[in-house]
Amino acid sequence: MSLLLTGIGLLATQDQSAAQHPGEIADAALLIAGETIGWLGPAAQAPAADDAIDLGGRCVLPGFVDSHAHLVFAGDRSQEFAARMTGRPYTAGGIRSTVAATRAASEDQLRANLTRLAAELHAAGVTTFECKSGYGLDVDTEQRSVAIAAEQTPEVTFLGAHVVPAGIDRDDYLDLVCGPMLAACAPHARWVDAFCEQGAFDVDESRAVLEAGIAAGLRPRLHANQLTAGGGVALAVELDAASADHCTHLSAADIDALAGSDTVATLLPLVEFSTRSPYPDARGLLDAGAEVALATDCNPGSGFSTSMPLAIALAVREMRMSPAEAVYAATAGGARALRRNDIGRLAVGLRADLTVLDAPGYLHLAYRPGVPLVHRVWQSGREIPLGPAIPG
Ligand SMILES: [Zn+2]
């Protein structure tokens, strides 16, 4: 079966290799052939198809790629958020309250919570999301977390090194993470991550965790330089991590290191928004030639939002990214941060992951902040019904 989408007011492919650089086609059409894109171009040249849908002049983008999210957990930290808004700073320690709730939750509860958040992500135009463990912090709950995540996405990350949980010696916990916990989680995961930060794990501890993960067949990514300008970014580059995430506090050497590497700087402005923190230096990164991704970091503590459109609006308003740079970072940049070539762009042969905006162009994502502009979503050639989230 083939489906021709016509009436595309603006097709923003994010395909920088396209002849019509920067990959924007007005009055376009796109052919979905099975799970992939069979053709795209000016509507006047569109081929015949089994079926057709007129999108009425709307804008079509690649589905957003959310390359950083923590979605397997239980509990609620809205009181912590409220306290923070009246002056209490964010620290890494609040994670432990989510750990207690997650350990106490049933597998069905954790699965239902993840399903609800996945539906929210789809409604926000996301067609690929990464999902981390890290709220179990014992072998059983971490294993359960990655297994549940793997039911919904191939981009599963083992984050046993989130914080040291209460009631265990620090060195004993690191031995557990690098030994039995990794062995239990690696079969369900593609990535290994650590929270390299004051109050969590230092550079040497993070290196030990990532190297153990690499030895177990996982690929590295790293929470780096969120709260302080430590050595996380340098470590991520040293290990050829796919992504250094947060990058809120960067030295000039960090920016140079990222620009000279294949490690993507993944920026998470919803966290700065929700923790009332300074935003990362996106301009410095982009102007130096570093690859930048935008992701939600959806998590119950430091930023509980699934809204890639709001992340884009913040990147434009607060971080001085152009709307085109922000949309690229939320699609092709996210794909780079997951080392994926089949998503994040629209081109013949790539996966038919599409987000249709109820707007004539992508500028509206920043121009109309907070307005639900996602109109329809296709994932691997199938339209995802966008209903209200299932009650949790
Ligand atoms: Zn995170």
C-alpha cells in the first residue's frame, strides 16, 4: 500500500544533503510506501498512489527524536517543584524519593506510567524516544525498568549510575553497577549512561561505569556538566560517547572538544526552565561547529515535560538558536545523538516518521509557544492515533 500526502504547505526535510538546501520544499507532496518514504518533492510532480490525503497547506517535519528521557518511574515530586520555585535549589539527591516509589510499584504500574508518557510524547510529535533506567538502583528494579522500556523503544539506556542509593557503601554500589546489575540489564539495553556530577558520580567513577558497559556491548552516553563545569564533557569525548547531555556549564575547552568530536551536545532547556537555572551556551556550541541536539529530559524531578515543541520554543527564546537550528536539533540532531541514520530526516528510503503541524511552517513552534500544534503523526508509515493520554 502506498499513501500520498498532498497539500503540504512546507516540507522541512532537515536533509542537509538535499539539492534544495536547507531541505525545504514549498507546495510539496510525500509518498509513504510501506514503512519508508518512497518519494518526496514538488506536488506538481507527485507520482500516483493507492490512497491520498490532502493536508490543507500544513507543514510537515520529520517526527521529533527525543534522545534523552527518564520515563520508567513511579511517584510524584510536585511538592519538590513547588518548594524549588520558592527558593530551594535543585540537587541530585531528590532522585532517591523517586527510587523509593519505583521500587514499591508493580510492573503493571510502571508499564502503565510509561505507556501514558509515550502517548504524551506522540501527541507532542515525537516518533522516537530514548528511555533510561535509574530509579531502581538495585538489580531487580533496574532489570525490570530496562525490560519495560524495551517493550516500547529500541533506545534503552542502563543508568544504574544515577546516584548512590541509601543504605549501601559507595564502592560496593559501584561494584554492583559494573557487575551483576550491568549483567542483568545489558541484554535489554543499547546504551550505558552515568550521572557525572557533584553529588552523584565523579569522572573516574563515571569512566569505570561506561567502560564496564562498553565491555558488555553497550554504547556510551553521559550526563555531563549540568550543575557544575566538571570533567564530564571531556570524558564523553574521550570515550567517543554518542552524546554529552545537559552541557549547562561549559569551559571554552569543552566547546572545542565537542566541536572536534562526533559527540553530540544534547541540550535540555526544559530542565533549566523547571529548575530556574541558566541556559546552556547553544550559540557558542553552534558557532564553534559542534553538533547540537534538543531533548526533553522528561523526568519527575528536574523537568516533567514531554513537550518537544516547548523545548524548541525555549531554545529559540532563551538560547538564541534560530527556529531552523532548533527544529534541526530536535530531529536530525536527536538522530545523531542516537547514532541513527534512518530517522530524523525526510528522504527517500528513510523511515516514514512524520509530524504534521497545524500551521503553515515550523516557525510557529516558537512563535506560538505552549499551543498544541501537532496535528497528525506517522511512525514507520503508520498513523498514530493522538488521543488524550490514558489516565494513569
Ligand atoms: Zn537526564
